[in-house]
Amino acid sequence: PPAAFRGLNLADPRSRFRGFAFGGGTMRIYAIGDIHGQLALLKAAHARIAQDDAAHGGGGVIVHVGDLLDRGPDSRGVVDHLMQGQAEGRPWIVLRGNHDRFLPRFARQPDWIDAGLSSGEHWLDHPGLGAAETLTSYGIDFDGDHDRTHAEVLRLVPEAHLRWLETLPLWHLTPQALFVHAGIRPGVDLSRQTEHDLVWIRKGFLDDSTDHGPLVVHGHTVVDEVTHYGNRLAIDTGAAYGGPLSAVVFDAEGLHLLGADGRMPVVSP
């Protein structure tokens, strides 16, 4: 396997990668960018995908690249929707983004500050993180009092939501691509990637042209439109800030963006 994946024993029967072949496969897989509490946009993306999948024979899998929470109006609704879909057996993979750590970590460790925040501010106090919107979606009015808010989180946020967010996977590997929230540390085995890099990395990944083996599909860093950089595909088009929630599809026909009018090819440089 490519350098980034050395150290994973693909022949090990305990490995989730057994039977996968790099560069091969014709499975249909969809990917959705950062959601950030935009439930209506998520449902619309799922509807576009369902229509496309049905038109191409069905059997597709959807990967959500994380950042389900914060900034948008209905983080709780997004979690409910995704949990329900998985419980019903829908083929939905949901990855963990940096924003998906804030709420459960606050519930467990109310003084925790994410090392990825250069400001050093708490999730509740950072004006741009969108904590207030997430809390509002759970019926909690944040008034600046951390202790009261913590008590309300424990009372009003379902424990099942916290456990689900805490146990979301950090990446998903398919024959077509490696799906991850923020990116990877180039040259580091996948088995040795840190959670911090997988959910936070920008410098050292966005400016790197290394062939990682599989294409790395990621969100986290907003782009004006879905963009193929040769070794990575950026799909966060700013749903958190009024932009669209983009969805792409990989299958035997290639890589396409799913728009309102159907498929549009995504061309590599």
C-alpha cells in the first residue's frame, strides 16, 4: 500500500480493510460536506442522493465528513436525523469533526479547552464557534454562566446523543478515497495519525502536493466550490455561513458533484 497506509495489515482478519484493493472497486459512494446544524440542507442533500442512487441501480453508501454541530439553527435535529437513519439501517457513515467534540467534552469536562483553538478560548466563550446555536437547539439559553449551562446540558441533552458523538469514527477508507474531516499529516501512517490532526489540520496538509495513495476527501476548510487538488478533494462549501451543502458521488462513471440539475463532473488539475 502507499506510504500513508503502511503499518496496516490488510490481510489480518481483524482488519476493517480486509478485501479492499487500492485503486480498484466500482462501489458507489457519496460524500457530504460540513453540515453545521443545517438540517434542511442535509435533508435536501439526502434527497438528491436518493434520486441519483435510484437512477443508477441503488446500493450507494453516504459518508458525512463531520462538523454536524454549531453555528446553524438545528444541531439537535441533525443528530436526531442521522442517528435515526443509522438505526433504520441506512448505509450512512458519519465521521467526527472538531465541532462534534465540543458538546460532549463540555458535558464530561466542563473546563476543557480544545488545543486546536489558537485563541485559547472556551467553546462557550468563543464568539465564532456557534455554541449558543447548538445549545438553543436543545432548549438551553446560554447566559454566560458556565456552571448553570453545564447543569442544563446534563439535564436536556440526551445521553445517547453524547455517546454517539463521542464514538463517531475519525476516518473511512474505501477503494476510491480516504474520507476524513480535516485531512491527514503527510507521510505519517494512517494507523499513527493523531485525532488532533484528523479533525484540525490545515498547515502541512493543504499546502502539500504529496500523492497520499487514495484521494483524501475532506471538509473543515471552506472553499467557494468543490475543488479537486490532485491529491485531495475539498467539499466544505460553507453551509455554516449561508453557502450550499455540497454532495459528491464516486462510482464507475467517475467523480461528480450532485447539483439541482443532476451530475456535474469534478475535474482534477
